[in-house]
Amino acid sequence: MTDKAPQLFKDAVKLIALMQAVLEQMDTVKGTSLYRHKIKMQINALEKSIESTLLEPLSQLDNTDSSLFTKIQGNIEMILDMDTNELSQLRVVLEEERDVV
């Protein structure tokens, strides 16, 4: 089990980051025509579920390495601020960067 612990931690961090991004992106739908009664109820329920799921892992991550949490949060915000063209180029840029390293 300990051999799998580092990969589990990496997977958990990715999941936390994605769930945080979902929460932040769902906020952008509020107040739009898409945000009707049924969707509003579903989004609110999902937000509560995600937030309760994230509370402890986020706290543990922040206690483990607060700079890592800050970097991840900054990257999430950067991605959320991207337009569709920038998002489509993100993979290309990352692959090029990985090839250099």
C-alpha cells in the first residue's frame, strides 16, 4: 500500500484541483438564462457535496505543503481565466515544455 501512496496523493491533488475548478466555474453560470430552477437546485446540491468532500483534503494539503496548495490554486485561476483559444493551445505548450525537460 505504501508503494501506491505517492501516486494516490498525486491523484488526490489532481481531483481536488479539478473539483475546485468545477466549483469556481459553476459560479459563472449563476444569474444566466441557463440557471433555471431545476439546474439551480442541482448545482446547489453539487456545490454542497463537492465543498464537503473537499474540506478535509484541502485542509490536509494546506497543512502538508501550503506553497503547493497556493501554486495549484493559482494555476486553477489561470486556467479559468483562459479563453477557448488559449485552452486549446495549453496541451501543445505543456508537451513542448515536457520535451525540453
